[in-house]
Amino acid sequence: MTVQGAWPWLTFAGLGLFHGLNPAMGWLFAVALGLHRRSRRAVLLALAPVAAGHALSVWLVAASVLAMGAVIDMAAVRFAAGAILVLWAGYHWTYGHRHRVRVGMTVGVLGLALWSFLMATAHGAGLMLVPAFVPLCTGTPTLGQGPLLLSLRAVAVHTVTMLTVTGLVALVVHEWVGLAFLRRGWINFDLLWTGALAATGLALIVTA
């Protein structure tokens, strides 16, 4: 595989790492659940539904982009995706902090998966992967390499990375660090995320 062919997959993995570090994407809830139930097992059990909800949100975007790429001019797809990203960045900057998804500590597996899905969707997690999905639309689909399989493979790479990082951070915070450090100097991921959404959207529009 060439470097050009590998970069979309590296992007899926890289954004999986970023999402795994972002407390809003799941590890903070897993830690809080573990502390509430005084159980490391609760932390570990929370990871699967968190990853499942996140993966579903991302896959819906991936499948849509890849399907559209097979029938619509890619310049139009890039421009539309860029415009959506810029608008989403504006929404996230203006209203995102007011529309947090809140659930109790007694939430079950399905409730946690739904929470993760809504959080990933509200943050535009799948939209951020659009630039990496676009190159996958340019080739001629072959047997077993259609939009469905490509989207599943892309989401699998992203989710495995995200789950690994989320699990490691959650365990480290739960077992040794604790949540007090968030008050002292944790990175503002919301601000970083909003800037990344806007920059990616503008890049897609310019290169459409």
C-alpha cells in the first residue's frame, strides 16, 4: 500500500486516538460509573456500549458519504461536506455547551450505548472523518470492496483505536490519577474540536 493509499486509514486511527482522549466521548463517564459503583469491572463493562454507540454514529456518516460518492460528483460531495462541517462548528461553538446529554449513574448497557451515539453525533465525530472517506470514493468498486464493506472497515479501524485509548485512559484515571486533575489543567477539547471542525470544513470547500 502506498503512502497516499494509507493516509485515510492512518487518519481513521488518528482520529480514533483523539476521540479516545476526549473525555466527552466516553472515558469520563466510564470512570464516573466505576467510582459510583466502586468497581473496576464497571469501568471495563462501560467500554463496549460506549464504543458501539460511537461506531454506529460514525458508520452512518461513513456509509452515506461512500454511497453518495458512487453516484454524485465528488466535488459536490466535498463542498457539501465542507459546508456542513463549518456550520456544525458554528453550532458547536454557539450552542454545544448548552446541549449536553445527561444520564444518571444507573444507566444500563442500552442507555449507555444510546448516550454514546448521541454524544458522538452531537460532536460531529463522523463528519470529521469525511476528508478521509472521500479518497475511498474515487476508486472503482470491486467485488467485496463496495461502500458497505469500505465503511465497515474504516469504522472498525477508528473504533478499535478509540476503544483502546478510551480503555487505557479510563483505567489510569480510575486506578491512579482520579478526577481532580481535570480542574487543574486538562486540555479544552471542546475548543480544539470546534477549531478542527471549522478548519477541515474550509479545507474541503477550498479543494472541492
